[in-house]
Amino acid sequence: IEEKGLQRRGSGEILIKALFLLAGFWYSLYHMYTQTNFTNAAIASISMGIFAAMIGVNIQHDGNHGAFAKSKFINKFAGWTFDMIGGSAFTWELQHMLGHHPYTNVLDEVEHKRKEDEGVDCKLEEKDQESDPDVFSSFPLMRMHPLHEVSWFHRYQHIYAPFLFALMTLAKVFQQDFEIVLTGKLYHIDAAVRYGSIWNVMRFWSMKIITMFYMLGLPIYFHGAVKGVGLFVIGHLAAGELLATMFIVNHVIEGVSYGHKGVTNDEGVKVAKPATIMGDTPMERTREQLMNGKADKSTVPSVPFDDWAAVQCQTSVNWSSGSWFWNHFSGGLSHQIEHHLFPSICHTNYCYIQEVVQKTCEEYGVPYQTES
């Protein structure tokens, strides 16, 4: 990054993109209000949903990771844009930064089996909170972790998944956000770190009222109740489908590994190797290939299978690696490995550091999976 004269946090690229996306969101929203023809209003709503999704992955994502700018205030403002499009930055921080990033593709089998056997969830204070909400929050409708029990309908989830994907943001806005602020927890995560503050709770309810006014109330005012609600839903369906489609390929795809916290083998020894859905560990192959290519095997660096950085590489997948365009389009999601290793670096840098990260993985025998 220094060699290329780039900034670790913030850049002219992300600022220009942010202004474009914000302008596009409000412009689309305005046209959704003012178009007298419902078809045209629906097209504007789809446009609004797409811009909202792009704001989510390009602005708020970096902002809440502290990567949008050097200024803490600007990062907070960038993170707040998630509230602006109808969600809650506080809820996102809990799920994404306390659940997904530290424990990527990890499911606590001990707690999971206890819940299955006893039929009730354990108390929040008894949870160790080491599970990834992204791989179990859609269960049992979607099975996205090999430890989850298989149901007959899961063989058809490749058919109905796109329809569920479209409902993602509606579920976040109307179910998850309200549930967490009312119960004080997000699945297994204690929400007091954010919603324990009365000021944060006030911000939550204030932004919900404000966003419902201009995203639902005004469309109803201009187009009537049925069409107004329809336009609101159409926008969310467009945003949900786009976001979920980009998310799913990063951690739930052929060849990716899953963490099995608490798993033991037949001898009672704890297993610390992330494994694919087929039960194999790709890092065993990459390590073996590296060793076979060395005359002096003692020169091969030792990397534990459960090393944090190695786990991030084993449980994440890139797509269109090195592409400047797709990196910008996806807000860095196309470089998921780089993001999980360096979440506080502005995503506009990922396409520039990708080659270094890949070569380093090869040097240490760590898997680096990338799809075209």
C-alpha cells in the first residue's frame, strides 16, 4: 500500500463512489414518489433498492469497520448510512463484527446439540458466543453448515433459495432489528454493548420512524396504500436479492471449509481442523504440496490448522480476484479473503494487495480459493 502511495483508510475513490451512490439512492427515491405511472415508479423502486444495497456494501461496511476514512466521525457517519436505508448499524455491528468475523463459518456443536436434545435454548450468560450467525440464522429453512441436521426439503433449497434471498432485507428490518432491541440479544450474542445505552436505543427508534416515513409513508401518500406498500416491498426485494447473492458465494460454496468448535474424534481428542462439507481439509493438501516441493522440509514454515489467519483463508472464498471493477462493484466482497484478514483497510485497496496475499498463502501452504 505504501509503495503504491495509497492510504490504508479512506481514499478519493471511495469518496467519489459514496457521493454517487448517495445521490443515486435519493434520486431514485424521489422518482419513485413522483412517477404517476406505476411501472415507472416500480423501476425507480428497483433502482432505489440496488443503490441501497450498494450503500450497504460500499459505504456503511467500511464505515463500521473504521476503514472508510481516517476520521472517526466520518466513519461513524458512513456507518450511519445503514440506518438511512432502513436498517440498524448497531445490529449489523453485533452480527457482523462480533459474530461473523471472529468465528467465520464456525458452529458451536456442543451448544447446538444441547439445544436440540433439551429442546430449549440455554441462558444468554451460559453461552460462549463463539458461533457465526451467518451460517445458522437461516436454519432450518436453509442448511448452510454440515453440522446442521438434514431435512427432506433441503434437497430443494437450490430452487427456493433465490426467493428467500430476496426477503433478506425485509427480515432484517422488520424482524431482526426489532427483536434485538426488545430482547437485548442477537441469537447467542449479548446486545448490551450497543443497546445497553439509552442514547443508542433512542437513535434506533428515531431512525426507524424517520426511514419508515420516507421509504413507506411517502410512497403510500403519493400512490395509495396498496401501490405504496408494493413499491416499498419491490425495493427491498431488489436489495435483498443482490446482497444475498453476493454474500453467499463468499463462505458457502464448493471447497470452502467450516469450523467445528467443540468437535472431538472417536478417541475423544478435540479436532481443530476446519473441514469441507465432504469432511476433508484442503489445508492438508496445500501443506503436503508445499512440503513435496521442498528439498529441505525444515524450511517450510509451521502453521497450525486453527491459526486465526489460516482459518480466515480456509473459510473464505474470493471471486474475480484482482479485478478493479468487481472489487468496486461489490464493495470489496469479491476479495473476501483480503477483507477478513484486513477488515480495517479500505476496500478500494484489496485489488492492489490481492497478489501479495495469495503469494503469502502459497508460501505458507495455506489455501487461497478464488473463483472466476
